[in-house]
Amino acid sequence: MAKITLSNLKHSYMPNPKGAEDYALKEIDLDWEDGGAYALLGPSGCGKSTLLNIISGLLTPSEGKILFDDRDVTDLPPDQRNIAQVFQFPVIYDTMTVRENLAFPLRNRKVPEARIAERVADIAAMLEVQEMLDVRASHLSPDNKQKISMGRGLVRDDVNVVMFDEPLTVIDPHLKWKLRSKLKELHQRVRATMIYVTHDQTEALTFADQVVVMQDGEVVQIGTPVELFERPQHTFVGHFIGSPGMNVLPVSENGGRVTFEGHSVALEGAVSGQGGSTELGIRPEFVSIADAGLEARVRKVSDVGRHSVVEAMVGDTAVKAIIEGAAPEQGAAVHLNFAQAQTRLYRDGWIATEVSP
């Protein structure tokens, strides 16, 4: 396995990029430790797959370097990087059986037959496909084909990194949770370096130890799932992660005092910097209904089972709150409270409050 370093990495699909808007990947500097489980998370078009293709050698970056254990591999083709990649759609041989498909990457590298049989049995058990080992791949359902494609990427135990490019897209929803759990289990057992690309926050947060959140070709935050949820460094992270996402509310700032719809709001700590566009960020989990606070009127109540999501209007601005137990009725007048320790100011999208000691 390998530590992966991305140094001053940039990429443009244009021959002569003029400015930042011409780059699909803006400058990225990252270190992924040997044996870690990582996710690249972001919406379609944010640069996830471009970055994955650069790491795999399918694409040469416009600028910067890729290092595997401090060895520069920027100009090496994929077959010299010793990687395994699982794509969005199945890559298998329909004329081969499942057993032959799983064995193929090992036979191609002259691995002894005894070891091949052992690895194929291990992967088949992990993916729960033992009963179909002698079935031709052409007879498999789309989700089982993708399971075999994943198995082909996992069967080698000598790779620098295993990369997954949205591998659960064609998997039935009720099987996704099981496969995510299996991948996590495999990583904990063999400690292979794994990079998982997805636009699905659930897939990213349940698989990865560290999540890289991307927007418009930039890395906006790297952290554990807990860090991304509890302290988003950018409003995009707060909005993209969470269901529902963080409330991002327009506010006015004057000398460190912040007002929302004419009401003063207490923040988690001192405000840093000045100028720019300011917004307040508070997750619905930390908005409560109380006897006193911001006056609001309930516009919508959604019962999602374990709790209710209440959307209330404070002046002209909608605020969402997650409420346990009985929820107010639509149209009811209520008061909202923001938990001070979770109430943050963002300036031009970036966090601008410091945690009080």
C-alpha cells in the first residue's frame, strides 16, 4: 500500500487556461496516509472523477505532482502505478464465469493457483456470491455484475491503492447498505489504502475515516464525518452534509454584533476579519422551540419518523428545526432559540468565528 501525496495539483481541459474559471481542478495539496479509508464527496461536476483519473494515471495534470510513497508517478501510465479501480458501471467479462472473472487479475500476474483459489474464496464470501461462482457473468443481474466488478478490484492484495468511482450507482437501494458495510469491513481487515468517489453523503460518511469535500474544483474541507457535521468550515459543507442541511441565514454585522431579521444573535465566539458577505450558520439539530426567543410562524411540518422537521418563518426568512416529540401545527406562532455554541458567522462562505476557550 502507499501514502499518496498531491502537490500543487491543477488541471484544465483547455490548452491555454487564462484564469481560475478555466480550471476543472484548482490548486490542491493533499496527503493520504498509507492504509487510510478516504472519500471524495461533492456534487456532479465538482472535479471528483477528474482527480481520481489523475491519481490513477488515466489523465495527466496540467500542473503539479502525484507521489506514491514520495516516488513521483505523475508521468507514469496506469499499469506502472500498481492500482486497482472499480468504475461506476460493471467492468467484467460476460463469457467468463464469476470464478474466472475474480481470478483473472491474479492469473494475469502469474499468481500461484493455490493463492488464487484462496483469494477468490475470500472475496466471494465477502460479497456473498459463493453460490454463483460457476455462473457465467452474462446471466447475472446488473447489481450482481457490479458486485463482481468490485470483487475484481479487491482481489489483489499487493496494490498501492484501491479506487472506487461511484461503484454503487447501479446497486439496488436495499443492497447498498450491505455493500458499504462489507467494504468497511474489508478495509478494517486488510488496511488497504482506499479512495471512494461519490456524490452521496451517506456513502461517504459511512465508509471513510477522512472525507474530502469538493466544490467547483476546490477542496473546501477535509475532516472526519463528525468534524464535517459539527463544525463546517464553509457554508457549502454545512448545506451539502446533513438532512436537512445547515440553515444559512442572511445577517448584518456591526462591530462584532450580528443581527438576524432585526434581532441580535449570540455566536459561538469572537468574530474574525471584516467586510465581505456575511451569513449565519446553524444546523436544524441545534434550533429549538421555546417560550422565548425569535418570533416565528410555522410554515411546514414534516414527520420523518424519529423526529419532525419544522420550517418556520422569521420575518421573510425560513429556518428549519429538528424537533423530537410533539411538533407545533402549521400556522402556529412559536419562538426559536439557537444553541450559542453551534451558531457561527460565515464571511464570503468561510467560517469567521473562533471557538471560545
